[in-house]
Amino acid sequence: MVADLREPLALDAVESAPLRGLAYQLEQGLGTIDKQAATAQLAALAPAERERLSALGVRIGQRTVYAAPLLMPRRLAARAALCRALIGAEAADALPSVEQLVSARSPRLRDRTYSLLVGFVALPSWLLRCDVLERLLACAPAEVLDEARLMLGMSQEQTEAIVRELPRKRRRRRKRA
């Protein structure tokens, strides 16, 4: 099952050390990792290696790095099965279903468990699948609420609550002369 999940990443042993390191992290995270955890590997990638990752469906977002092919239904189901085996039956009912893009967050599970399951990123009260989070983070501020409502199909109130919890971009202050 793990070999099948890993198959879309198809990075062989002759690759550079940064690319092998990133592939290893993606394998350990079942296709999703926090971008901050991969900072060193990402900084050391050559442009051709970034292109290769892109061709394999690896997306480097603002908050996550994820393998888009591992977000397909068959692979999501495999990821969920592996996660359920990892955490045990008692906690399995706290996991969101693989069909969901957003779910209320359960305090019973660690953030890493959500990431392993199907690439969910834990916000304070909600879970968003990594591809949805990255798409919303890429929106202009004036468009994010409408985009979230279209993608998630939730009530206005719920959508606003999710948008309020989105990570904010860090702005660098300019030094005044």
C-alpha cells in the first residue's frame, strides 16, 4: 500500500541530496509536509529539480508542500486506512472522511495526524485540506471569501469563520530613510 502511494513521486537514488531529502519527507508524510519543515531542501533545489517536482505533481505552496496525485480518491482512501491503522480504532472516529475538504477540528488528535491522513492542515477550529488551503492563500484578499464559499459550499457564517482562521501573510516592514 505504501509503495503504491509512493509510486507517483518516482524519484530514484541518483537524484541530488536536497531532492532525496524532500522525497523522503513527502514519503514519511504520505504526500504532505509543512513547508517550514522542508525549508533547507527547498532552498537547495536547482531550477530543473523544481521543474521535475512540478511535473510529478508536487506543489510548493505558502504553507505546505504536497503531492497532488496523492489527493486522488483511491490514494486518499489508502492514506486514510494507513492513518486509521496508525492511530487505532478508538481515535479513528475523530478523523474527517476522505471526501471532505473541510471539517471541524477534534482536539483528540495531533496536528501531524491530520497531515498524514489526507493532507489536512489544522487551523484553530477547523481542518482544511492542503490543496484547498493553498488555493485560498493564493487568492486576493477581496476574493478569498467568495472563493471559499464556492469551494466549500458552507454557510456564510461558517465560511467567514474559516477565512478568519487562515494564516496571514507576513509582511516585511520597510525601513524608513
